[in-house]
Amino acid sequence: MNPVKTDQSWRGVDQLDKKDIMDGERFRIKWMDNSITEELIKLDNSSYMVSDMGHPWEIQVRKAYIDINYKGAKAKLYLAENQKILCERI
């Protein structure tokens, strides 16, 4: 099991074991209390424009998250933002 990381190139795509994470994948997740659950992964897709020597480029961003219920409220937990959460593909 390894943490999810964001590709450090120009893409901004979350990866597990250097492979892009796809929407709808199932992961086994080891939480900080050592419990393990199976979760459906979702992606937030967005893009932004950058300029390189006057030429515009669209940069795609894909952030992996899971839906959680926190104190009765729905929330998104972004996996790359907490390196203590370990994951593996199922």
C-alpha cells in the first residue's frame, strides 16, 4: 500500500504507483487508525490555461477523492492531500 501522489509534471493528475487514477476505480484504503476499507474513487476534473511564449496551453487537472460522511455532513476527502492514507488497487 502506498500514498496517492500528484504527478509533478505539467499535468496535475493524481497517481497511485506512478499510474494515473481513473474515475470509478476501487481502492483498498488503510486509514491512520490501521482500519482498512474498500472505497469507490471519484475524480474532480478541471483545467486552466497557461501561456508559454505567447502560446496558450490547457492544463488538465484530475484530483482523486472519496465521499465521506463527517459528523452527518457529506464531504470529499482528497487522497493526495494526506500522505498518511495508504491505498492499493483492487
